[in-house]
Amino acid sequence: MKTKSILLLSTLVLAIGGGSYAYKEYNRGVEDASREDAAAALSAEQLVNEFKADEAASNTKYTGKIVEVVGVVKSVDGSTLVLSAGAEDAEVSCSFESTPMVRTANKVTVKGECAGFDALIGAQVQLVRCAIVE
């Protein structure tokens, strides 16, 4: 009888522990890039111009890596901040976990993971997991 009680109690403790771990992992969310070291630090205009000049080389150099980009806020729409990159159609799109607290026309530094270049929208470099650098 004592063995059955110990086995039942052990199973119950493991089930509760496993369930709480699974719940935390399911609700964890995406960690932003604020704690990671940047592979490169450059202006929004420099980043877009590099992609426009040689997209293949820039993909190798930046895609999947953390970059720190300085630029002027063009717009904020929900959790997406857009940095102006010189020309009217040139920009850096930065995706955040929540709405960034910045105003348009302010200069900011954003750190994020480069997700590539989209020439269909104009000249737009996309960053994900972004964080404002203080």
C-alpha cells in the first residue's frame, strides 16, 4: 500500500511540474534583440543602400544577424516602426513585440535581427525582434 501511495504522489508531482513548465513555455513570447551583440552598426540609409547595390552579398552579410540601425522615425503603426532611409521609397521596417513608444520625426537607434530585403514594396529592409537602444 505504501508503494502505491509513493508512486501516485510522484506521478502527481511530475504532472504538475510538467504542466507548469509547458504553460510557461507556451506563453513565453519572443525575446527581443536588446541583450545580443550587434554584428554591425550603421544608418538606415547605409543599410538600404547596401541591399540595393548587392542584395546577394548583403543577405549573406546581414540576414539572420543582429544589426543596430540609426534613423529617423517615418511612421509607427501598431508594433511596426518604419525608419526613413533617404529616398521616399527607401525604409527600414522594424517589428516589435509591443508598440514602441517613439514619435515620428525623432532620431532613434533600433537593434534587431535582419530578416532580409523586399524590393516589391520599394526598397525596404526588414528587422524583427526589435528593441529601442537607450
